[in-house]
Amino acid sequence: MKFSKKVLRNGLKIVVVPMKDNPTVTVLVLVETGSKYETKKVNGISHFLEHMCFKGTVKRPKAIDISKELDALGSQYNAFTAQEYTGYYAKSDARHFNQIFDVVSDIYLNSTFPEAEMQKEKGVIIEEINMYEDMPQRHVQDLMMKLLYGDQPAGWNIAGEKKNILNMKRDDFVKYKKEHYVPKATLLVVAGKVTPKQVLKQVHEVFGKAESGKKTGKIKVKEKQTKPKVLVKFKKTDQTHFVLGVRTYDLFNKNNAVLSVLGGVLGGGMSSRLFQKLREEMGVGYYVRAYNDAYTDHGFFQISAGVDNKRIDEVMEAVLEECRKLKNIKVDAEELNKVKECLIGNMKLTLESSDDIANFYGGQELLKKEIKSAEEKALEIRKVTANQIQALAKNIFKDKGLNLALIGPFKKEAKFIKKLKF
């Protein structure tokens, strides 16, 4: 799929992906900022700011003015915050492109942060934090980040601490936006039934005069581990939810395609080794996943599952044994080919709609400053060998690099430390 890319004089980047046979269009604004750009005092402000951008602009003074206009177009719209980026998007029938472009750009450029709305939204965000804490399958991911990275931005909760949320003031949002929402840290992606000419006309009119500004950076992640680590959160649950993690590589590392295939062998699809072992053979859980999570300056490989409380010891041993097998025995040709085609097929299935395409192209350009097509990524996966998988497994599956985060009816971490051996 062809795309065009342009950079304005103020540094704003634009990527347009025409999809002439797709009836929709998606406008996505990505900003290179998130929780890793925060200080401890304002941890959570990236996410809070994302909420506040929907609470009114100069042109659309109230939140209802924004939502009512988009709903009247039959648009799907939302925003999201991660560690290294924040995004705002709207998707609609292609004939409404000009209108959704106007709304999304207005949210990004002209939000007013009304004081009364800010005070109300504090309650909304605290309830969002409460919601995720009540979802052990989700909250255990936060615990893993805390275990791996501790008291540095990569280890903090993206939503922030409740006390921080309550203490935030309007000036905090104004200051933070000025430091981070600048053209050279912003990428506009438009995918769907549009032409580059249509898009660039709108972009020059709306974004062309935006001041370039100076971007505030982030602190590099520090990594240090010499022995296995465990973090247990006691909760009376019917299942134990855990994440077993090992440190790996950043987004730019040449081993990422190998890591994808390794993850596919362990947890990619219903025929994967861990799905077969935990669900089909042992009958101890409903879900199990394995994949690499990479960022611009760090990464980790994780295996996660929700299992029978009484059989957690068996499960941990079974998972570790499957990792040992990858170190000691090469994946055979039939399984390797199956996993590769599963990964490639699933990737292509996630690229059928304009919003998926916008995220696929936008995420690459914003963080890696380069874009690879689905076919180029597929080729990288197909080149992975059994020798590479075995060598990588030996490199990352080491006792001293093991980490276990767990939520369930347990209080003693020592019980689990003893079992963390490959």
C-alpha cells in the first residue's frame, strides 16, 4: 500500500495513506509524549491532558459540542495515552473528511481546559484507575512495569497516582502542553478514501501557522538486574493472574522479528505450545499469551495467564519448562512455518480498516522515524531461522533476568522466588 509523507516548515509531519476502495477515512494526530516524559510530581498528566482536550475548545466551548458534532456524522472517535505517545482520532464516512479533520485538529490546537470541567474529570480519572485495579488481568501488567523499572517513569502507572490527580491545576496542563504538543513532535496521519492533495490543503490551512516550539525530552530508562524478582499483590480472586517477564531489546533492535516468532511459538494461537499445555492438557486456565513489548529505549518479553489458584505451582513449572525446551531443542521446520504464517496472517487481518492502517503507519513513523510495509515485515518474519530462535532463547531466558508479577490470594513472595529457575 503506497503512502506519501511530507514535513512542514514548522516540523509537523504528515503521512497520507490513500485507500480508494475503502469507504471510510481516519484522521489521527499522534504526539510524541506520554508518561515517560513526566516528572514524579505530575505523573498522570499526559493521560489527564488527553481527557481534558475533549472538554472544550475556542470554537466548541463544551464537551457536548464536540461529541454531538461527531455523533451526528456517525463517527467513531477516541483518544489514548501510552508511555511514549498520545493519540487523538476520528473515523467516519469519507465524505465527512473535512469535518472530522476540523474537529480533531481543533482538539489538538485549541483546547481551553475549563476549570470546572477539570475538577469534575478528576473524579472520572480516579474511577478509571479504580476500574483497572479491579481488573487483575489488566492491573498485573502495571505491576510488571513497576517490578522491572521501579521508581522511574517507565515504572510508573500511565494513569498516575490518585493524589497527583487531585492536586493538578489548570496551569499544569497549559505548561505541559506547551512543552510537548509542538509541531516537530507531532504526526498527522490520514488513511482512507482521500488524496494527498485533499489532505495537504487542509493541513496547510490549519497547521501551517502553528509555532514550532521547543520540545522537552525524556529521561533514558535505567536497567539493572542481578537476580530473579517477584512482586505479589494479595487479592481474594478466583484466579491467579501472572506475568512472567525477561528483559529484551528496544524497538530498533535487529532481534525483534526473531522475538515475534519466539512469542508465536509459545503463545501465538490455539495451537501454540503454552495454549496446548495450560488449556488443553492441564485444563488450568482460559487464556495465555506470549509476546515482546518494545519501546524506544527498552523492552521485555512476557508470558501472561490467568489460572487455577490451587495449581499455580504446576503452572509456573510448566511455563518455565516450555522456555527451557526452546533453549535446548530447535523448533522443527513444520512448526516454524506454521507460526510464521500465523503471525503474518494475523498482522494482515488487523490492517483491513482505515483506523488500523493509520495506527500501523503512524506508530512506526512517530517512534522509529521509518515506515515498513506489511510485506516488508512479513519478509523479516519469514527469514527467521530455528538457530536464531534457539540462540535468542539462550540469551534472554536466564535465571538472573526473571521477573514475576502476580495478583491472587497469596502474601509471601519467597514462595515464588524459589521456583524462578530455567
